[in-house]
Amino acid sequence: MSTGTRTSHSLSEELGSELVTDGGFAAVTQGAAVDSGLLTIGNCYKIALRTDGDFIAAGSPDNVAGTYFNATTTGVGLLDAGDTVNPITFTSWTAGAEWAPQAVSGALTGKANKIAGTASDLVQATAAGDIATDVVTLANMRISAVAGTSFVDFSAAAILTGNIGKVLMIKDSAGKVISGYIKAAGTGETFGAEELRNPTWDDDATEWGVIGGTGTLASSHPAGGGQSDDYLILTWVSGSNQRIYQASAGAFDYAGLRLYKFPLYIKSGSSGNEVSSLGINDGLGNTASFVATTSESWVKYAVYINPVAGAMEFNIYKTTATPGTMFFDEASFSQVLTPSATGVTIVSTLDGSTYNWTYQQTGFNYNDAAGYTYYIDDIKVNRVAATVVRTAGTLNSDLDGVDGASITADGTYYDYLIAGAGVLSYQAAADFAGSIDAVSCKEVVRRGTPD
């Protein structure tokens, strides 16, 4: 949620304590005197010693020791033993390229200034992120982001189900975010339509093949003996990797929003207890797999995937060179519509009934092999504010990957954002030139009109 410039004010909004350190940019760090090299255009300096150098040509209002200035040139030939400067940087903020303390008429203004040229951020880790956080592997993550069937499951008890009514934010390894409100504990997985052809092999082994002729397939029909009715028999022919294969009839162009499950029962045959695996991938190479050693009993294994685009490939492997057989039964591939008992449903508003995520950042990776970081918080919204004076370009606030409104004019701006790790940044486009000050981040205790 965000708002633009406010021209009328009220005291109706109640805020918590300030979570930003030095939102007025008063605290700066003075570096050691530099007597060689070049200045960086836009950076802030203080004249430390002056003998005959022309600091005015480099952007200073005068040539007096103690004068602060933002460099307008690189000052070729300016610095030497008699003409030195102290670099001036922010103490409480991490500044990207071309951000620097602002100096006007020889003195610091208490503002952060940027010249145009490079897209960069001004960043601070605030106290807004004092919340529960941990990591989840891709193997344990189940996310459905389809409107009407949104949920998440970490495959572990109590982590999610013990936080009903709180805000959940999930961040992928690239920092992309989805967030929403935890509505209720899951009661068990339910599924959509079956997508496999001949998934149970109750009559024959049609629709499946073995890559490279390394094995042969047959159904146990009519003998039965499977986990349910008949089953698939793979007989070794050659090699150390027999891959049973089926391709989907159509494309799964779902942008990663839908969660699918691929379960399968496996049992040892005449080749004994050996290594087997199952795997799936979409047309963009997103994969999910599981490796196991077979036993003399039917054992169920399963993998999950969020297809992004293209046809699906379903693979079942006997990964040994031992002659003999291996058995498979009750395969399936279908959309997961509801979470298991360790998962929770997600709604877009507090106590809402719309089963959707509040925020889904473009580019969020629903199949991130590097895993995810999650944040769980009570319902705490933070008001982020800053006063902007711009010459050109655009700027926006960002709290843990959730962007505020684009700022395209002078004024004081407020954005209402849910914090994760509490990292606040002001993100400037390459063409942004201007200054910001009076940066603030406070928890909203009671919503209303900003004062």
C-alpha cells in the first residue's frame, strides 16, 4: 500500500517509535586526508589543506580549508601534498554509486544527494525486522499461488500452523518476495484432474517407454499383486540406467503459480534391493527428483514442482546394471488444491476470504534450488516516509523487497509496507538526480491520515 504527497494532515494516525537511525543524515564519517588521485564526481569532500590548488574548479564554493563540497569534476592534477581533502561518507547508511552527503555553500545540509548516471540504492538495516525468520529448502517447500487455491507448506509441524493470523513473507535466493496472511491450518492434500496417461498399469504398459531400449515394460495384468491391482514390471536389458519415460500431451504454461505432485510406489523385483529414482521437469528445465533404495514392500515416494512453461517430462529410473526386474505402481501427476496438515491457507487481507497472496513480486522463483528465507510477524505495517527534492528521474522506497510508490515529483511521501528482515532502501533509477531527507520508518499502531 502506498500514498503520494500529502497536502492536508491529521493526528488520527498513531505510530510507534522510530526504527530508522539518522533519518536526517546528520551523522557522517570523515575519512583520512587524501593527497593524490582523482575525485569522484558527486561524492562529498572537505578541504583538509590548501596551498595553491583550485578547489573551486572542482565544485567547491571557495578554497578555504574546512569547506564541504560535492565534486563536479574529477580534479585532474588538484591533489598533492599541499592540497588535500577528507572524503565524507554516511555513518548509518550504505550508499550505492553517486549517493553522498549533500553540501551547499560550503556546509553539509543533512540530506542525501544523488547525481544521475547509475541506478543505485541508499540502504539501512532498520529495527523493523525483529521477527521470526528461518530458511526452507526447495525439497520441503510447497507453494500454490493460484487465486482461489493459495497456500504454503514447509513440510514441518507447527512452524506455520502455530502462527495463524500472522503475516508470512517468503523470499527466494534472488531477494524476490511473496507475502500474505496465514488463514488456517491445512486438513489434507486434495488434487485436481489426473494428467498422466495410464498411470496405474492395471491393464497394460501403453503410453510409457524405456529410453534407448535398455529395458522392457509389461503390466502384471491379470495377476494383480500391486499396491492396487496390477503394476508395471521393468526388466533390465542393458546398461546401468534404465529410464521409463512419458511426455505430457500438452504444455503446462502456468508461470510457476500452480503446485503439482508426482507420487509413485516402488518395490524390489528379482534384481533385489537397488537404487531407483523418479524425476520430472518442465520445458524450461525446472526439475524435481527423489532417489531411494527399493525394498521388498511397496513404498510411496513423491516429488513436487511448480511448472513454468512447456511440456512436462515424467521419468522413472532403475539406476543399476543388475539383471532382473523392478516394480512400480500407482503413479500420478495432478495439481495440489489444498495443503496437508503441516501447511496453511493464505489470504490477501487479515481475516479475509480471498485465497490469494497479498503481494507477488515479478520474477519470484517458485522452483528455487537455492531455497528460501521466510519471515513470520504479527500484523505489523510500517509507515515509511521521506521528503524528496528532485531534479530529474524517479525514486522509490523499498522494505525487504516490497516496493513503495514511484516518486516522480517533489514532496513528502508515505508508503505502508510489511517488514521482513527490516532492510529499508531508497532505490534510484539511473536518471534520478536530487536529494532526500527526513527518512522515517515507524510501526503503524492505528491507521489514519499521516500527521
